[in-house]
Amino acid sequence: MTNLLETEHLIIRSWIPKCDAEQAFVIYSDPEGTNTQVLQYSTTPVSTRCT
């Protein structure tokens, strides 16, 4: 895996669905945390994964 950008406090890398879906679910399943996004919030970790 190649990091797109790396600093002392931040690493930006490509999305890896198999590794990142569980963490993304925690973020995107919170309706209050996603109230300004057009996308609907996730209801299960499976719905967070790319198809």
C-alpha cells in the first residue's frame, strides 16, 4: 500500500474496503454525525462495504 500523503501527524492513504468498512460504519452509522451529508447513514457494517 502506498500512502498518498504523510506528515508527522497525518497519513492519507487509499480506501481499503476489507480493512476500513468496520471503522467507516462507526462514523457513518451515526445520524447526527451525518446530518449534513446527502448520503443516507449506514445501518449495518455490510451496507458500508463497497459492492
